[in-house]
Amino acid sequence: MNLKHKKESTKGYKYGRKKSLLLPKHCQACGIKYDEDNPHEMRTNHHIWVQRHFHGEGPVEILCQDCHTELDSRIPQRHKLKTKEYQKYFDDFIEEKNKEAKA
Ligand SMILES: [Zn+2]
């Protein structure tokens, strides 16, 4: 019982550390700097495979609130697409936003 407790706490520590190291400072699409005090410049979890059809399964990417809203508005909500097509929506969006940010 003691051993089990020890194992779990070590695992939790490692995970927490790794997660914080991976947290991006800028939006990967528009490049905006994340600001915890501004809701439009906060990190959001975007489910590449829409949750309506996949219920939280599949890859998750971090985007700012504005990009998240814009990307969601492009994806068909009623019709279920192939997972590859959702990935393409995401990749195209990132590419387009990166170009805009540089221009
Ligand atoms: Zn953004």
C-alpha cells in the first residue's frame, strides 16, 4: 500500500513538470503573446477532431481564444468528416495565420 502511494506521487510530479515546460508562450497561429489576464489572449485547448462527434478523443492543440473561435467557425459542425480532413482544416488555418502574422 505504501509502495503504491509512492509510485503515484512520483508519476504526478513528473507529469506536472513536463506539462509546464510544454506550455507555449505565443499562439502558434497568430503569434499573439499569451496573457493570463486577458481572456482573448489565453490558451485554449482545441480538439482537432470536433468534440461533437469524437467526444474529446484525438489530438489537442493549444490556440488563443480568437484563433480557436475563428477555426471552429470554418469547420462543418453537423456533418462528420474524416479525421484527416479535420487535421487539414487545422494545418491550413495555421499556415494561413502564420502568413498573415508575417505580412
Ligand atoms: Zn491566435
